[in-house]
Amino acid sequence: MTSYTIQIWNQSQAARSYVLFLQQPDLAANAGSPQVYTNAWATFASVTNGGFDRITFDETVYAYWSKAPVGSQALSGGVAQVDTQTTDTVAFSGGSPTGFTTVTSPGSAQPGSFAIVTGSDFTPSNGYVLGMARMGATPIPVPVMTFPALPNMVSSIRPIHTYYVAVGDYQPGEVVDVALASVTAEIDFTGRAQTTATVIQQADGTFSVTYS
């Protein structure tokens, strides 16, 4: 599997903290259009002027669940590795024990997607959150998009290989207010032979991106 690197070089003349987040995956749900949240994936705190940091990753994705109000740090939850090429389907149980019970591969998700299927053993008041996670800087995958779970819900999630860097002080998994991230750098590896993107923030606050 191909590895990718995104590196950030701060030339803004001041120390900055940066957040890396993903373009929201396409979500198709039989329960309508749930509110979808973008979560901070990788964070780079207090990068000094002239300093740099980086993350190396592949395209492995995970189905994700947690029990926490949207936007707060999850204290418990779980993941299941999925393969979008085989349209894997993951079953979620809100009963006891709570979590993903089976991964069916090949599954019945839409092409290029994976699906999470919930049962009738919980109610919205349980506060479960579902979504997609990616491996970041910690040994545990980090949620990159989340949405409230509903019973008897089939959610098909198609990842998009596009990433954004913005100035901001976040914790991994924290919800990002994308509307406030008015100045971002877009990194799109789709169809590119290059596997490294270098993001530079200039003295005027703007970003430039080069690939190598």
C-alpha cells in the first residue's frame, strides 16, 4: 500500500499551531441526511517560525463508533478496519456489549465505500456517534468524520483522498468549524504519482503547496 507524507513548514514569522483535516467523505444514509461533522485528524502544536513537522500515512480506513456528545473527546469507543474495494459492511450493536460485531467482506456498500449497519437495540438518546477514522500520530485511529447514530440505519461512507491544513489549536478528534478556517491549504493526491506534499505558510499568512 502506498505511503503518503504531508509536511508543514512555517515561514509566517511567528509560532503557529496547525490542524490537518480531511474533505468530508460522501455519506448516503437510509435515515435521511444526518448532520455530519469534520474532526481534526492530525495536529501540530506551536510550530516555531522556520520550524516544520510532518505526518506519514496510507489510505487505510476504519469504521468508527463512540459514545460521547458530538464535538467532545471520546473516552470510549471502537474501530474496525474496512476495505472500500470490497465494499465491506460493519454491523453495530448498541446493546451489551456495545460495538462493532461483525465485518462482512465482501459487503453490500456502494462502490468505493464501506457501510455501517445499526440494529434496533438502542435509541437516539444513547448518544452513539458513528463515522470514519484514519491512523494518525497515535497508535489508536482518530475519527475524521462523525455523525449521530440512529437505530435501523444503513450508512454508506466513501472516503475522498483530499486533505486540508489550517491554522488552529485543536486536539485530535475535536470537531473543526470548517467555516472559520477561511485560509487553508488543499492537498489532493488523487491521480498523482507524487506522494509527498509540502505546505508552506508565508509571511502574509497564505499557503503554498508543492508535490514531490
